Amino acid sequence: MPDILLQGLTKTYGKGAAPAVDGVSLTVPHGEFLCLLGPSGCGKTTILRMIAGIEHATGGTILMDGEAVDSVDQARFVPPERRRVGLVFQNYALWPHMTVARNVDFGLRLQNVSPAEREARCRDVMTKLKIADYAERYPAQLSGGQQQRVALARMLAINPDVLLLDEPLSNLDAALRLEMRAELRRIHETFGTTIIFVSHDQWEAMTLASTIAVMDRGRLQQVGSPDEIYARPANRFVAEFIGNPRINMVNLADTPARAGESVAAHLAARLPQAAGASVCGIRPEEIRLVPEVSGDALCVTVAGIMPTGGSWVIELAHGADRLFFSTQSRPKVKPGERIGCLLPDEALHLFDAEGRRLAIPGYGLCEAA
Amino acid sequence: MVHALEPTARHPAPLQRLARMVAVMRHEPALAIGAVLTLAFAYLIVAPVVSILLQAVVVQPGDSARLHQGEGAFTLYYLARAFASRMSGILLWGPLVHTLTIAAGTVALSVSLGVVLAWLVNRTDLVGRGWFATALVVPFMLPTWTFALAWTTIFKNGVVGGQPGWLQAMGFATPNWLAYGTLPIIVILVLHYTPLVVLIVGNALHRLDVQMEECARILGAGPRMIAFSIVLPLVRPALLSAALLIFADCIGEFAVPYILGLPVNYDTLSTGLYRALSSRQTGVAAVLAGAIMIMGVVTLMIDLRMMREARRFVTVGGKGGLQRRQSLGRLRHLAALLPAAVVLIGVALPLLTLFLSTVMILPGRFTPDNFTLDFWIGSNLHTVALRNGILLTPEFWAAAWNTVRIVGIAAAISGTLGLLVGYAVLRSPVRLIGQVLRQITFLPYLVPGIAFAAAFLSLFAVSRGPIPALYGTPFILILALVAENMPFASRSGIAAMTQLGREPEEAARVAGAGFLTRMRRIVIPIQAGPLATAILLPFISGIKGVSLFVILAVPATDVLTTYSLRLLDYNYDQAANAVVLMIALIAWLGTVLIQRICGTGLARGLES
């Protein structure tokens, strides 16, 4: 039984404006840990707010456990206070005039839970989130990480069917991010709640979610596991959005006549099957450096070496083209050195003129899988 | 597994869209609140304003014989009479010139004085800065007519009957130009409004990032250069805003010209309006009210324009915690004479004068046998009426209780309505309602209190539809006070709700709280401070207010202001002044209370 079902969900602000969310259809099964990933302004937070019921859709339907909670066609709208969802805001939105304990038990008081049980449940959640010691403090007296845990505890206390998180790690410093990341995974395992969170940060998405839905300009681009999204991007946008350093993109459409002068010409000569492709991508870590220029290798010059702490990004120049190569091992080359580089067939991603992925056997990772 | 489905975009039928809208809006109480408030204010604010404007072009009761037209028929008679008849010099042009002279003079003087004081207090190492910062604001907390009464106590001459002024009693004949009219009115209004300039400009100076001045210094600019090319341009929006506020307030000022002009037939537009009303020339009164409103609208339009321009400077985010102060050197003691003089003339002198006048039997005679506390606490005095001191007179306590009750209820209602307006304006899913509410609630600001009172009188004096005749009841006063307080109350409500943001309430919604719970547990507790200010400030201005009461109060609903004015009319000057001092005391205590509740609330509230 799927938990949350979005069908053609659309949100337009004002007449004539481009839709913020444009016909998004998505199924989120119970217990899923889903990330809505995309650049800012792509409509991901709007979807989250519509699921919570704080915004209403201007098109399409949201079903929860088979019941339409927001449906334009059926003229149905269930307000957020009756949806049994928990939403953690990006800036936490704690109530400044209540102590931590009051913030956490607010929802339970509304449900007429007996004082003893309320006390026990609050204590339990606060202990699990390690904020029990601050129960009598006010939000202003807490650090950012503690505030976030209170915001989380406040929603977990009411035991929601779905937990919605808006950029859960973005306001935290590096050390806290790692700690919170582990915490969220632990919550997902112990509470077994469906979690949907929004992020513009691929690291956050990749490390937390079991499924990622990539969005751009209000539309869903690809849904899949972090691995799938990375290894088999459905289109050019996903390929370029995911991955750091960015994927190398070679434009095949304007191949100059002389082979060997550009990467595109090199690829065109090697890949007659890919005639329909307009762009070819290869991830920086998939490139292989070879000491000498052999038959299949591309002749490049090392234009620059950038250490990024434990890994290195090397800029390779071929004529006017630039390719970025990344490696975990200390590079033995020096700037200015001429070497060969291999672009393995199975690591190439081919996209047509509209940016759609071309499935050609033998190209692209995981094709066989 | 998660999987994407194909988009299914469809366009629903109109009926379905309506049903959908109802389904969504049912859960948006802001919409219903906005609609109810809009209707209420249409009745409380728009109807009176429209009715008074209509009266200018419609034959008024009693005029039909003279105009040979039926009552209620369209006529240009009143406009012609006010603008182009033998009477128009007395009715309109003279008062208009007086009004503009007073307003322009007050603005020019109070702004120049206020800027210097604001700079001294905020940006220099003046002696006693902190003390002056508080003391300089006091004149603004006192009712304007406190000063006017103090002035007449000293300068009143033989032109008007009753007890003479001190100077007159001591044998100096004070000339008319010193005792009444333009000069004293301007002096008093300057004393009253200079604190406003100090507050607003001081606030702007405070927010100004010191780094900008330091940057100019590094580039080699001298202090004069910095003052004129950096500080002044950046403070200019605040300066202009203060100037326009004062100008608009002066145009509607009633109490001061009532005391210092009316006895010698020196009219401004507002006292002219009052005279026209009391001589039952309602048509002409409507024309005068229209004239004041138009001037108010024009001033406000200019203000709005300036504000829009000022928004370009919004990036002036002042993080610069360190405030650099100009060192005045040896002048830091001498310069303190200016604010000291303002405090002396603006606070000490008038209050002392008023107090002395209440403990002296005959004015201006400073001999020990002339002093008595009888006017405060005496009993069985040898007077026709008022045989006890003020504090022992039941009428005084009745009036005081009436004041606190009527003004208090009105202030509580307007403060609450203001918060609700803020809620509706910011939360209403229908933009139009928010905009309409914003404009309607600001309308009373453009209408002088006296004109507003007149409109209320004509609208609510007789029973209309389901509403019974309200004249003579406290309700008409409460309604009029609420309407008059709405500009401030709604502005502070909107500001408070803007600051709160949506999220605390949304979080409560998600946690399962319905509308009433959200209001009770989240919105109102967080807004307690602003709400208290939004109630107390109208309370103070209501206690000081004259113009509404002068028209709408009857002996049964006597309040302190009308009580003191009536005592004045019967020449119980000492008792009248004692009542005024009590009003000033209440107003001052209230202001202190506000500042206790929320530090800079007053300055912030005035600027928004």
C-alpha cells in the first residue's frame, strides 16, 4: 500500500506565471527515505509544503494512504492540522515564548493525551535526540544544532505518518552535519517513519536518502537510488547537476574536420554508433591517464593541478578543449607535461539534442546491470 | 520502489474550480477575518467620510428655504459660499492662510531644532546625553493644550474676560500678538513636535552604519563634508518623513488654536470647522473638512513617494555596533545649554506654571497668603459651584472613571483589531482584501478628528437600520475612538505580523493546532509586547484627545478633557488646570509603562 501518491501535482502563483511545480507525479511507499533534490527555485520546497498542506495545489492530487488530502478535481482539501504529518522548517521556526519541553509537548497537548503519557513520550523523544538536559531552556538559549533537534523532537513527539524536512543539514557546520546525518538515519531506522526531505546539496541527498527525485524548473527529472542517479543520469541536466567535480561534457554536434584537434573529433572517430548523440559526458574519475600516447589515447597537456584535500583535480588541455580528471592518489604528473588519456567506452554518457539519455549498448555505466 | 508517472495536466470546469476554492478557503480564517473587518471598517470609517463629503454638495436641513431646493438635493451653494463669496475670506481663505502659516512655521522650526538636538544627543559626547535622550521626549507625551493653557496662564490679557494672566495681573499689558494667534500657536506646536523629530531622526542616525563615515574619512573627507554628503543624504528620508508627519498633524490640530485663537476670532481650518458646526452650517463645515482632507491626502502622497525613494537606501543595514561620537571638546558643557533650554521651556515651565496656577487664589500674585491647596483638596469653599477641591469632587472622579473606561475599552478594541488587520493583511490568500484593509484603516489619519466627529454625529445620532441612535451613549465615543485609532493600530499590527512571519504558525498547524489554538497559544503570546503597545499608545492619545469629545461627549459621558474645558468655560481656571495636570500625569505614566514593556516601542511605533 503506497503511503503518499502525487498525481500531476501543479502549483502556479498568480495568473500567467510559470508554474512553480509542473505536473509532478511520484509514488512514495511507506518507510521510504526520499530526497527532493534540485537547484534553488526548482519547486522542491513547494512540493514539501503542499504535502504538509500549508500550500494548496492548483492542479493534480495528493493521496495519503489512498485518501485524497488535496485534490483539485475532487475539490477536496484537508488542512495541515488534520494530516498527521510533521514538518521541520529550514530555520526551525521554534516558538520563542515556550521552553524546549513546551515546544515538544505542544502537539500532544492538542491531542488530549493524558499528562502521564505525554510526559513519558516527550521524555522519550527528548532523550533519544539528546535534548532532555535543555528541557527548561528557551530556544534563544540553544545552539543551532540543539535548536534543530528540538524542531525535530517537536514533530516526532506527535508520531507523524510522514516526516517532512526542509534542508535539514544546510544551517549546520561541518562537524554537526555529520552528526545530524547519522542521527536522521537512526531516526529513520528506529521510528520507521516515511521521511521526505528537500535539499539543493547533492552530498546531503546522496548520503541520506535511499531514493532521490531530481527536479528542475518545477518538473521531475529522474527518480532513483543515489547510485542510479549518479551512474545512469536520465538526462543532461541530471548528469551535470550530480557529481563533484562536474561531469565533463563534450559537444559532438559541431565536430571540426580535422581529427585529433578536439575531443569531439576524437570521440566521433571512435564512436560511429553514437551518430545520433549531440553531447557526450564522462565523469572526471572515469578518465584514465596513460603514460604514453597510444592508439586509443587522447594526447593532452597537464594544464593545472588542484589539490582538494585527499583528492586531486587535474585540468587536461587538448587544443582549446578542457577535461577535468580527478583522482584519489597523489598525481605523478607535473603541469606542462604531455601525456595520454583514455576515455573508456563504458564510462561515456550519450545525450541527444533534447538532452535525453541515449541507450546504446556498450556505453554508459551499469548498462548491463 | 519509487517511480515517476506521466504528468496528467487537466483544466477543471468553472463550477469545480469554485467548489475547490471553497474547500481550500474554508481553512483560511484570514479570509473571513479580512472580509468581516473590511465590512466593519466600511461602516465605521468609509461611511462617515463619504457622508461628510456628500454634505458639501447636498442641501442641508434648514437650508432648503434659503436655497429654494428640497433637503438633500444637489447644490453647489456651499462650495461657492466657501470659495467665492463675500464670506469666503472669513470662512475659508483666512483660516487656510493661518493653517498653512502655522503648519509651515512649525515644520521649519521643529525640524531645524530637532535635527540639531538629535545630532547632539546621538552623535556627540554632550554632557548628560542619556538623561536628555529621555527628557527631550517628554513634551510629546503631554497634550498640546497643556502648553496652551500654561501660555494663557502667563500671557492672557484683557481682551478676553475672566481671570487675567500673570503678566497682566502684575501690571504688564501683554500685546495681542504675544497672547494669542500665530506666534504662541507655533511656539507651542514646535515645543510639542520637536521630540518627534529627535526620535525619528535620532533613530535613523542610530541605524546609520558608522563604517560609511569612516570610509569617507579614510578617503580624506572632513567632518563638514561627511555631514553634508554622507550623513544628511542618508538621513533625509527620515527627516522628510518626520516633516510631513508634523505638517499633516498641524493641519488637523484643534485644541491649541481652540484655546489660543478662538477667543480673538483667530481661526484655523479646524476651529473654523468647529464654529461652522456649532452654528449649524453643516454644508460649509463639510467643505472645510474636505479642504483639510485634501491637504492631508496630498501630504501623504508626497510621503509615500519619498518612502518609495527611500527604499533605495534600505541596504543601510547597520551592523556597526560601535558608534563613533563627535568630540565637542570644551563645548560639551556649553552645548548642553540648548537641550537644557528646550527641556526647561518645553516641560518644566509649562508644568510648573500650571501647577502654580492651581495653588494660587489670584493669578500672578506671589505672596504667601495667596497660596492654597483648596483647589485640590479643599472643602466647603465659598464658591457658587464646585465647593470642594478637585480631588474631593465626585464629578472629577466620575469623569476620570469615564475616561479610563471609554478610552480603555476603545484602545483595547483598536489594539486587538489592529493585530487582526495585520493578520488578515499578511495571511489573506486574496491580495485585494489585504490592500483594501490597509487603505481603509489608514483613512482616518487624513480626516481631522473634528471632521470625523462631525461625521459620526450625523451618521449615528439617529437610528439607522438595526443600529439604534447612539448619541449620548458611550458607544458613539468608543466607536469614534476605535476608528480614529485604526491608522496607528493597523500599522503596528501589520508591522508586528510581518516580523513574526508565517512559520511559527505553520509549525503549529502541522502539529495539529486549529485556528483558535494558534491565535491563543502562538500568535498572541509572541505578540504580547506589540499588542500592549498597540493598546497603550491609543489609550494615551485618547486620554489627551479633545476634538472627538468636544463634539460627541454629553454630560452623561463626561470625560476629563471635556470636564476641564467646561470648567474653563465657567472660569474655574485653577480647577481646570488641576484636571489638565492629572491628564498629563496619566498620559506620562502610560508612556513610561509602554517603554517598560518594550524598550524602543515608542520610537518604532511612531515611525511606522
